Amino acid sequence: MIPPGVVPPIGALLSLRLDPWALGLAAVALIAYLAGVRRVRARGGAWPSRRTVGFVAGGLGAYLLVSLGFLGVYSADSRWVFVTRVALLVVAVPALVVLGRPLSLLEAATSSARVHALRGSRLVRALGSPVVAPLVPLAVFALLITPVAGWLRTTAGGGGAVDVAVPLLGLAVAAPLAEPLVEASSLRITGEFTVAFVELVADALPGILMRLAATVLDGVVHRAAGAPLWVPSPLRDQQLAGDLLWCLAEAADLPALILLLRRWVRTDRKEAKRIDDLSDEDYDALTRAHLGDRRP
């Protein structure tokens, strides 16, 4: 919880800004998505309107709210505001963007074997693994306890990098995670669950270190000139940022765990159906093969 002394007033919460990086990325994404939908329908295919609404209103709407609203306006002044912005851009916004199934749209719009091969490549499959996916937010959160965070927070170039690179990194793991091309076995998914729970603990470390540090870690040891009165001292600001990052980092793994659970249920159902569909002869053959007797 944020103490009452540092709660921003209503006017600050309703602040807006015009950021060319965020507006440019949103415009490119919107045009590309709608062009893909139009191409699919021109070929006689169908694309559900709910996916378009999810992408535009959910994904792009959340992105613009985070980048142009209160979190974007006051990121340079406050560490806890900046941390919240980064966490939402790398986790929450990509999770909403994939409601529009961008990978499936790209494949349907192009009908390209290259796109299908790319989705099945080792890199994309690795990024879509619930084991690898949480490592990307962890790497982003780890930057927040280094001087890089000070540059990202207080410079125009850093702000632009946050607006563009951070959500794209999150989307790089969220899209293949939500739209897996290759089904894994239930045994493999069980192992992924174990690793994912270990990463759930590791993701809390940057926030804990930020909360317990006795010095300012990002190198910006003075309050920004003209910072609002509700922005606390640099060290107290860092402690609040650590508290928030600790909570948000734990929540960041929940989408991966939920998707992993859904994948496990779906895989288990398919494996059970394959077994139920076996004939008596197939059972006998599998039993002999398991026992090492392959004689007819």
C-alpha cells in the first residue's frame, strides 16, 4: 500500500500527455492488424470481431492508457510510478494484446509457409515456453536496480525505449505462449510447472533488493526539479517502488501459470482421448511393446 502522504491527487491521476513514440507504435500496430483482418476477409476467410475488439480496446487501449496517462506523465519524477509503468508494459499489456491472436492473424493473412515455420522454430517455441517466458520480465525487473533505470526514467531516449522495447519484449513471449503451435506432453508440462514455481520465487528478488537497499540504486540521488509534492525523497521513493515491484513481479508469473494449466488440461484431455480410441488389438500391441515382446 502507498502511504497517504505520497498518494497523488485526483488531478494528477487524470493527467495526460502526447508521446510520439507511444502514438507511433500504436498507430503502426492498429494499421497492421486491421490490414490483416481485411486481407483475411477478402480471401473469403472469417475473423471473429471479438478478437479485433480485444486487440484494439483491450491491448492498444491499455497500452495508450499506461503510456499516455498518469504513469507516463510522472515516470520521470517518481520511481514507484516508473516501476508500475514498466511492469504493466511488460506483462499486462502484452497479455491483453494477445487476446487478438496476432500470430494466428499473421498466418491467416499471409498463408505463408515461412510464417508457419517461424512459429514452429526453436526460438519462438522457446519464448513460448512457460519456463523461459518468466525470465524476460525478470531480466527487465533486474534492470530496475541498476543505473540503467535512472537513464530510462529521466531521459527522452530512455522513455522512448520503454514505450517501444518493453511491450515488444513482453509480446515476444506472450504471443507464442498464448498460441502454441506444438503441443507438449503432459509429462513435460509437469516439469515446466516445477521450474515455473521456482521462477516465481526468483522474480521477487529485484523488488526485495530495491526495498532493503540503504542507498539509491539508479544513481539519481536528488528529486527531479519541479517534482510534485506527493513524490517522496529518492530513498523512500525507491522503497515504495520495491514494495510495488515485489507484488507486481509475483503477479507477472500468474498469466504463464494460468496458460500452463490450460495447456496441461488440454493436453491431458487429448492424451486420454487417444487412449480411449485404441482398440483391444492396439492395447495388446502396446502392452507387448512395453514388456519388450514384439512378437505378433
